[in-house]
Amino acid sequence: MDHPLEPGLYIVATPIGNLGDITPRAAGVLRAVSAVACEDTRVTAKLLNHLGCKQRMIRYDDHASEATREHLLELAAAQPLALVSDAGTPLISDPGYRLVKAARERGIAVTSLPGPSAAVVALTLAGLPSDRFLFAGFLPAKAKARAEALAELAPVRATLVFYETAPRLGDALAAIAEVLPGREVAIARELTKRFEECRSGTPAELLAHYGAHPPKGEIVLLVGPPGERGEAESDVDGLLRAALSKNKPSQAAADVARLTGLDRKVLYARALELK
């Protein structure tokens, strides 16, 4: 750095895999701060070692206490403090927003350094419409909640972007096949690393592939937007089937009507056919 950093909170995006993706500005800030708040000190230590610096690390994750957050705020008020995640841009499906909110409320300077984000990298690779997209974080782990989350997002006319874990990928693809059966899906994994992969197809095709080739690594799951009439009707059938799995036809039709804005009577007739 050409000059000492002012006190404040510095949100620093870090590489999602390839350490060569660290920006010169991010490297300079990490070398200049008094401490680094991070999710996992072991992960961040590898990056700091790569940069040749040994800044003090303070663990700050989803389970951090109020006392830890208060300590970080006191530090940032008096010294430059960096906030990083294990990989990518902090706060994107990572802890940190409460710290940023509290810092702003107290008048502590907050600076965000742009850099890698797995969601954006995957979107640029997938070949799905990118003019509009909705990042929805992680799908719920339980089957019912997962189906409900997909049903809620079904009417959104944009590419849906999720993070997913390798052990849960099969369950997520099965839920998409049921609730959003007409959609194109893409799986991006090991981004920026040696075995980077981006594979697209139907949910059934991807289920078959990853059933035979269990995936490893961090995964971004993308679902294309609803298309023409035939695909939209397929989506509606998927929503009705998901709703029928736990409700009578009348309630299922009411639920899907609320989600999609479609006529309840038409949906009820279709629910009876599917039942």
C-alpha cells in the first residue's frame, strides 16, 4: 500500500479456488490491516501464507457470539480490520451482514473490495440467460421445505442460482425434476481449479450422470427460466404434483394459484386429472 489504511471494516473478496485470482488491491489491504476476521483460520492461513503475511486472525462465522462481534466492531473503530470468507465475496451466503450493519449504524467506515463470486462465475459459464438472474443461496436440506422453496421460485422469469453441497446434489436435482420438470439445468463445480466442470442438461440427465459419477467440491446449481407455453404448463404440473403430495386437490390448486396468479378453477380441474 502507498499509505497506511484508515480505521474501518474492509470487506475483501478472496479467490474461489485459484489463488492467482487475488487482486493486487485485495492483497495490499490484507497485508496492511491489523487483523482479519474469517470463517476458518486454517483456510485463511493458506491465503495469507501465499501472500507472505501473518496478520492476526479472528474466527467469525455463523456461530459467532455477540461478544465476538462487539470485539470486531471495537477493533474496526480504531484500526483497519478485514473481513473475508473461506472463498469468494463475503456476505454472499456467508456470515457478515450483521457485522456490516452494526458498523454502518455506528458510523464505522465500511469499504468493499470487489472480486470473485462463484455464483457469477457459474452464470457466465452455464450458457443460460444471464440478463436476469436470482441468487437464492442454499436450498433447504429437508425434502418438503426444498420443494416448497422451488415452488415459490417457479414463476420467477429469471435464471435461478443456488449453492449446493455434493452429498445433497442428487436430492436437489430430483426435486427440480418433480417441481420444475421442463427446465434446463447446469451444474458448475470446482470453479477456477484444475478439474473445473460445467455440465448442462435436463434434471434427469444430470441425475443419471452424477449418480454414476458422484461429485466432489463446491457446487453451483443453475436452473433456466420458464420458457414458452409448453414449458410453462410443465412447470405448473410440477407445482401441482408437489402440492398434491401433501394437500387435497382444492388446497393444492389454491396454493399454486397464489404462487402463479393462474385461475384457481382451471388449476383445480388439472389437479383432479393429475390426482
